[in-house]
Amino acid sequence: MRLLFSFRSLPAALAAAAALVLAVPAAHAAPLPRAASIPPRPCVPAILTSIFVDAGSYSPVTQSSPTPGTKFGWTWTTPTAESVTSDNGLPLLNSAAKTSGSYAFTLWSAGSFPYHSSTDSTQKGTIEVSMCNVPKSARKGTTVTFQVAHVHHPGWVADIEVLRPGATAWAWLHTDVTTIYSTFSPNRTGTYQLRARLRDKSLKVSSGFSPVSKVKVS
């Protein structure tokens, strides 16, 4: 009886198997997974001292924060009843007119928020909230991630504008933003400028734009 297989034929069999493996087209190879983009750690809201409500004025007139989510506070030191009331019909700042006590409100998204006293139209103040985590510099063709809000409230959106290098007019980068983070990918070198506002979609009213953030792209 003849054997159909011998140890002498083993090297040839292994060589044939290896040739079959090498012959598999590259198209059938499983693609390597792409690394997920990780956003920066959320900014910690600033801690600010009180704004004083005086007779006919606020002190300071303009209060700024470098981060969304900052809680602003007002303290009354006036003999006449004054309030803290948002301009432009925004349903945000809305204290009672009073002569003592305090009031607080957390502004969760970037923008400029003018307000006045309901008893004195000449008494005006402004809250300015900047976007945070905006890098000072970036490389052309990369994705820049920054934080426009601390949280999202239903019915509200953020709108973001960009002034590109060499441009003379601002353009919309993103509108109707309902996420905390936003991104853009610069396709040329130079300095980009970014700003954002908060908008109530149902009432169709918005804040002013936030202070400008700059990114130098190389």
C-alpha cells in the first residue's frame, strides 16, 4: 500500500499555502480603525463678583467672562427702585424693580447681552461672554475645536461667524448650533476671527455677538 503524503512533501505544501495567502488582494484586507477626534476638556466657568445696581447706573457698566456658563450676580445699593432687564425682548435677565437684595443669572452660551432698568431707560449695562478653548494658533488643513456653550437649552441655538484672512466682511460659519463644541477647518494661512451669538428660535430674537476670538493659522 502506497502512502499519499510523506514528510518530504511538507515544505512544498507550506510554500503553496503561503503563496495563496500572499495572493489575497489587498482590497479584502480589513481597514484600520481611524482614531476618534477628542474635544478639549470643558472650560470651568469663571467666578465673578457682584455688579452693583446704583441709582441711575450699574457698576461696572460692562462685565465680561472668558467662559460660557458663568453665573452673574447683581446687588442693589440704591434708594430708587431699579431692575435688571434684557434688551431686544430676550427672555433672559428679568429681575423685579427693587431697592435692595440681589439677583443672579447664568449665561450658558457666548454672546453680548445688553440690559437696562425698566424704571429708567437711560440706565444700561452689558454682559459679555466669550467662547473658550479657542486655540491661539493652528495648522492649515487641521480641524479646530472650540467651545461655544456650557450646556444646551431647548429652543435656543448658537450662530457663529468667521472673518477669514484677507476678507472685509463676516460670513456665517455655523448656524442653529445645538452642541457645546463647534469646529472649523482653515484652508489658508493667516489670522481667522470668530464670534458667536445666542438666539431664541421661537421668538426670533438674539443677543449681540461675543468678543472676537483669533486663531493664527500657519
